[in-house]
Amino acid sequence: MVIKIIFAVVGLAGLVLVIGWAGLQTAASGFKFDLKSRDLGTVELPADLPAPVQRHARAVFGGDRVPVVESGVVAGRASIKRSGLRLNARIKISYDAKGDYYHYFQITWFGLPVIAINERYLDGKAIMDIPGQHIENDPHTDSAANQGFWSEALVWMPSVLFTDPRVRWEAIDDTTARLIIPNAAEEEMFTLRFDPETGLLSSLSTLRYGDFPERVLWKNYILEWGEINGLLVPVRAETQWQDDPPWASWQIENIAYNVPVANRLNQFGGDYPEG
């Protein structure tokens, strides 16, 4: 009788683990997205860009005019590896073109949100609130967040990189360039590689702080481009540290430009406030 009970308990525990694992593998449903972009006009694409950067920009914008973008909201889904588990999430990111962002991720189970992750970079200071970990007032995190803003803006808010006078570019060769971002150390600049056929960005890399005492190589690969709101943007991408397998993959489904984001940036945590 005791043995039967033990087997029953073990079997039940195994079933719970299988169901739990299956729930985490179920794809997340996307956020409801009703935001509409506002047109603030265009400006001329800078004429002094390195050749591969200029070719990329013309492909993204469809010519030599750059839409004026002051803010944006990006939404989609992600697959994130953490503590050995592959987690599915839906994501919503708010940007202010000055250099601020708010990451709001919801980890899902059987497609339903169960855990929230909040990350904010505002006025040069980062806060991260992940289950079991809260980081604030940490210079390494601030530095990594600054790099995060400019790398994300490059792909999902590209106008910002071509209208902010603080951003500088350097040519390396016909398909490679260097991106020099504001408020960053020399070793935190980006190396950009472009597809020789399409001219579009294919990867970006830099040295960045993560769960390590020193900066290590951080790489992003663009897997697919698609058109959203008249611009070519990466709709699928993946991120990895050094030569490890990718720890995150991203699928972008909606973007709205020049929409209110102040409420989200000013409120850390809690329900997602539009505007």
C-alpha cells in the first residue's frame, strides 16, 4: 500500500512538472495595440554618413527623407532563456527619443500572463525589477541600459539615430561601420555589419556589462526585415552573449511613433498606463 502511494505521489509530481513545462512552452498572445502614429514631417538624411550606413538608411526610409520621431511604442513577443528555462513573453516597450525607455514584459503560462518584468532607463538611471532580483543605483546597469536604448532605437526607432546630433558614425569598410553613441565609454561603441546584397543591417555588437564583473561581447542578429508603418524594421531578431547560444529571440508585431509615453516612463511598475 505504501509503495502504491509513493508511486502515485511521484506520478502526480511528474504530471505537474510536465504540465508546468508545457505551459511555459506555449506561445504568448500579443498585447492589445490600439495606438496610431502621428506624422510630424520629415528632415533630410545627413549627407556625410559612411557609405554602408547611408545605403542602409535609404533602404529603411525609402529615400533621403527621415521621418521626425519624438517617441514610440513597440509591441510583440519574445522567447527568453533564464535559469535554464525557456520562457515565452509578450513585450511592450516605450521610448522617448531623448534616450529613455521602459521595458514591460509579461512571462506567460499557456499564453496567459503570470509574471511581470519591469525595466526603466530614465535620465541616465536604470531600474530593473525581475522576480527575485531588483537592481537600482548601479553604474554598470546604467551603462548597459544606455547601450540598450541606442541599439533598440537603431532598429525600431531608426529616425532617432539620424536626427540626434550627438550620434556619430565611422566607416570601417564597404559593409561595416562603427556607431558612436552618447554618454558611453570608448569600448561601449557598436560595430555594425550590413548585408552586402540588401544593404540592410545584419548584426550589431559591442562590449557590455551583464551578469559578469567585466564587459563582455554582446551580439544581436537580425533574422528578418518587414514593413511596419511605412518603414523597414527588423521583425525577428536574436541576442546572445559571447559565443553562447542566443538567450533571447524577438518578434515585433506593432509599432506606433509620436505617441504619448510620459505616463509609462514616469510610473515604475503597476498596470500599464497608456500615454
